[in-house]
Amino acid sequence: MTVQTLTTHSDLLSALGVEPVNNGAYCGEWLSTNGPEVISIDPSTGNEIARVKTATSEDYERVVSVSVEAFHEWRTWPAPRRGEIVRLVADELRKHKDELGRLVTLEMGKILSEGLGEVQEMIDMADFSVGLSRQLYGLSMHSERAKHRMYEQWHPLGPVGIISAFNFPVAVWAWNAFVAAVCGDSNIWKPSEKTPLTAVAVTRIAGRVLKENSAPPIFNLLIGDRHQVGEPMTQDKRIPLISATGSTGMGRAVGQTVAQRIGRSLLELGGNNAIVVMDDADLDLTLRAVLFGAVGTAGQRCTSTRRLFLQKGIAAEMKESLISAYSSISIGDPMDPSILMGPLVDQRAVDDMMAALDTIREQGGRVVCGGHAKTDRDGFFVEPTLVEATPDMPITCDETFAPILYLFEFDTLDEAIERHNAVPQGLSSAIFTLNMRSAERFLSVAGSDCGIANVNIGTSGAEIGGAFGGEKETGGGREAGSDSWKAYMRRQTCTLNYGEELPLAQGVEFKV
Ligand code: NAD
């Protein structure tokens, strides 16, 4: 690393209040934690950026009990006033968008345009939540009994536990934290140990806004691994909802533990997303969407395109265009605006990709482009990789969190849909076609089985206005827009009798 970039990095960190060694527990104040340090690594160099001292069990207790107390006060604030606080957090995020976006890029390795986009997503979520704070509507029903009124209302739940993954180090927090906040919940964030600094920086901003506006400490933080923080949170009855984003293996463990105590979990897990390309597709549009979906974020999005189904008439042409486009993808420093693909998050991710490629070859897959780690520089860089695959290769049913795209050929749309749905995951899906019947067939009840289904748009890059999430082993949770807020509240059905009689429902008689 050059002296020039060191200076730039330390300026960036100090602009966001990130120290060389930070405390990893916050509940209205930074606790003087002394758990083992986690080291945040710049994946584009392998160099240390800064450290965080993880939370001890005493810190855990303190943060959870403060979050419970904060909830008791916060829930009494009118929802639009809660929205006003979220609006003020959004103002601060706007002021710090550039530094925060750079820190996301520095710590996670996504290219700067995506780092900035992720902070924009937080701001969009805050704006959405401000509007939502005036729209937490319940229905009213007509009672079957005379002089009775029936309606439902929504109350907050309590402290929400937010477990997040490394690949969206700040946006996933915002999806949960801002919606939960306007609903009247406090929250406790357990970020990925791979991206602790972005969590420290965001918590500093949100905590400052709460303090300046005499709001209770609702945005709290616990940094530590699954043993120190993750598992205690999932077992803790004081935390009625655990919103967990990460691998399917993690979700299976979290879901079981939370179910054991009859708590609620909201699971956002792995995907194995596919695009179906019909002979009549606009191939220029398709190519751009496939490249962003498969190569963007170095294949480290839950919505990354991992499987491409090509109808026979265009398969050869598309493959040729893809090989040519893949060979010209600029790989390197994600801060450099001319770069399209940054590094993977760590050496383990590189090793996992190389191991997956060995398995692919063993199972009969043919690597037609890429397939190697880049050893000509420091950092965790790999080549984006295209593989000619067959549906009987078991590995194509797994999510390998790296830029590997499987290419399949098909004859009919029915065949493509059947193969498209034949994986355990069900997050995002797309079809490229100019034929209205094919598009509607893909979106129909017998079409894509995913939580997200697009036409002439790739699998990644969802807008916040829709409910985000997937089916099957993706976990079934929905976050962000639409009516996802209902997961963060409890529904109460209320019936009022303003008459002099006590009629029973269903005409039951009980005369005493
Ligand atoms: P991961 O599963 O390794 O870790 C995610 C988080 O869970 C981390 O904070 C980790 O410490 C915690 N964790 C792990 N095991 C736990 C346990 N038993 N109890 C409690 N907490 C536990 O995932 P990752 O490598 O950080 O992220 C990549 C994965 O996340 C991919 O599978 C990707 O598809 C998925 N993801 C899904 C979505 C979505 O919305 N569906 C979004 C982003 C990422």
C-alpha cells in the first residue's frame, strides 16, 4: 500500500470517527469492551484497515437490557415523531454519503459506484420509512353482532435483533432498522465480523442523531462472532424478532433456535438465481443484464446471476458475446472508477471458488472463460468465470458465492422453467423475451417459483419499494417495501360492544 493511499484511508476513517482500535458494543454510549479483536482487512490489498474489540457477555447483557428499556420509551412516541428521527438520520447519511460509500468499498471490496449505491439505498429506506410512519394502517371489519365495532391495530414488538451478512454491510441494516424504528421497535445489530468498521461508522451517525434529539437509544450494536453474539441473540426471549441475513446454513440454525422458544424469525438467505433467454430476446439488453448480474459485486450478491438458460437458436451467439465481454472486464482496485470488478471478500472466498471449480470439472463442466485466481497482485482477486454445464451436475444446485456463471441450453420454455425451478433456493429470477406470451407464462402461477420475477431486467439490483426476499431455502422472509413492515409489529384484533346486550358470536346461547 502506498503512503498516498494510507493517508487517504486514515482521512476517510477519521472523517467517520473510526479509530485504529474501536469498541464493538454500543447502547447510547460506547462500552469499554475487551473481547478479542477482529481485524478488518482491505480485500483489495490484504492489508489491515483497523480493529474492533468484540463484545463480552457483560456487554451483551448491557446492550440487550438498554434496548429493552429504550423500547419501553420509544413505543410511546407517536409514529410520525419516530419517522421524524429517521428523517434526521437520513439527513446525516446524505451528508456522509461519499465517505460511507468509500468505507463500504474499502472494507467489503465492491466497486465505488456500488458502495455509494448501497449508502443511497439506506437513504431511500429512510425516506420510505418516514412516509410509512404515517401509514401503519389496520383494517376495520363489520361485526356480525349489533352495536359492536371491530378493527385491528398494530403495536410494536420489542427489540429486534438484526444479524447481517458481509456483502451488504450497511443496506441490510437500514432495511430492518428504519422500518423497525418507525414501527416503534428498538434494535440490536450484529454485523458480519468481516465488515465491522462500516457498522461502527453507521452506529456513530445514528447514535449521534438520537442523542441530539433526546430520543432513547434504539440503534444499538454488538460486534462479535456467532458464539459471542449471534447464538445468544437467537436464544434470548427478550428479543421477539430475529431478522437474519446470510447463508442458508446460518438460517437453518437461527430458524430452529428461534422456533424452539416460539420467537419470530425473518430469514433472508442464499439464492441460486437464473435468467432464461428466449430466441426472440433483445440480445444487447440481455448481455448487459447478465454481465451486471453475474460479474457485478464479483458475484457476491444474494441476487447474483448464477445460471443462464439459453434457447438453442441464440445460444451460440450469446456464448460468443459473453466470452468476449468477460475477457474485457476490468478487474482491480474497486476505488478506481474505470474498474468493473473488485476482489472477493477474503482468501477463504477465493479458496471456496477454486474448490468449486475443481468439483465443476469433476462433474463434467467445461470452463470456457476465466477459472483462475489472480496471482499477479495482492488482494483476493479472481477471474469472472463461464462454465458450460449440464442439469445433472449437482454443484449447479448450490450457491457458490463467487463470479461463476453456468450456461445451459434448452429447447422449450416449459423445459427451461422446469429446470429453472429445480434448485433448492428461490430468490430472484428473470426472463428475456419480446414475446408477451412467454413473459406472462414465466410470471404465471406455473412459472418462476422465486420471490422476485423480472421481465427484461436482470436478477440483481432490486428497488426498495417492493418486498424483497425469496422462497424455499431462501427463507421466505420479506423486507424493505410494500407491507414488509408487518413483520416488525404485532397485530391486535379489537372488538367493542357499545350496546346493552351481550350477544355471542355464531349465535351461541349461554343464558345464566
Ligand atoms: P454467513 O451466513 O456466513 O453470515 C451471516 C451472518 O450470520 C454473520 O453476521 C454471521 O456472524 C452470522 N451467523 C452465522 N452463523 C450464525 C448462527 N448460527 N447464529 C447466529 N448468527 C450466525 O453469510 P455471509 O458469508 O456473511 O454472507 C453471504 C451469504 O448471505 C450468501 O449466502 C448470500 O446469498 C446471503 N445473503 C442473502 C441476502 C438475502 O436478502 N436473501 C442478502 C445478502 C446476503
